[in-house]
Amino acid sequence: KTSTIKKLVFKTYTPPPEVETAAVSHLLHALSETHEFDEVPVRHNEEQLNEALSETLPWGAKPPRVSGLDEGYVGRHFRKSDHSDIMLDPHTKCYLLLQA
């Protein structure tokens, strides 16, 4: 008898690194957007501390955009136009602290 051995070759899909990084960032952002963080206090002049902290963190105050994944998504604090208003948002504070 002749037996034939066939080998199955599987190629695992490996996403680009920026997709994986964005996924972690968006998970942290989704956690920070929950209603439990609505009442986190942002104290007097703390927006300046948040600004300084955001400059040292990998994603800053906003998660990175990945083309094709973020279409149509606008987080609660992305609607604000003024950058200082973003730093006063308790959800931004939580996102920064989760990154740290």
C-alpha cells in the first residue's frame, strides 16, 4: 500500500502593530468612557497637570486612529472643540490615568 501524507499549511494572520496598539488604546478609552467615571473630580488647575501627563503617555488624550476601524466613532470628549475643555473632562482624566 502506498500512503500519501498531506501536510496542511496554516498561515496565521498577523495584524500590523498599529492595529494591536490601537485595540489596547481603544479598550482603555472605552473603559474611561463608562458612566462610573462621570463624577471623577477634576480639581482646580488639574487640566494643566493632565496636559503635561498627556504629553508623556503613548496615546495622549485621544486614542490613535487606524484607518477603517474608527470610521463613524466619536467619543464623548472628542466632540469638544477646545483642547482645554478636553482636559477638564473627567473621562479624559481617567483615560490618562489608565494609560499611566
